[in-house]
Amino acid sequence: MLETRILPEVVEIPDTALEPLYRVIIHNDDVTPMDFVVSILERIFFISGPDAVKIMYTAHFTGAAYVQTLPKTEAQNRISKAHFAAGLEGYPLHFSIEPES
């Protein structure tokens, strides 16, 4: 009779789970419409409507605003998507990242 062995379950950890965290920052400009900014925050950064409006107004009145903290690769990917979407519409919307302190 064959012996049956039960092997421990292998749990894969996504590469991004091991990356350092970065803060995503949105920068104000005088061209990109406010509703477009809110839409980008909702669709690409998965931020709720009221929070997206709050972030948009903070950036509008202070020049920049914290969006969220993500692993570096994820932050870069979302920023690239946001810049691409803004570029398609001809808007200079700009995001940046900085290391989480």
C-alpha cells in the first residue's frame, strides 16, 4: 500500500509585500478639472468619493496632498496609469512618491 503524505500548504507572498512603502502625493495645477481629479482618485487609487473630494480640495488649496501609502511598485504603476489617463485628455495632472518615514 502506498503511503500518503500531507505536505504543508505553500503560501506565496506577493513581491510587493516585501517592498518598502511609499507615500503617493498629488500636486495641484490650474488646468486639470476638479471632477477629473476626483474621478482618477476613485478609479485608479480606489478612494471613496467623499475622501477623493477632500484630497482634491486639499491639493487645490495647499498645492499638494497625501493620497495613500503603497508598496513602491504599486505606487509607480498607479501613478503611471493616472498620468496616462490625464495625458489622453490633455491635462497636466501630476503625482509623485516619497519614501514612508
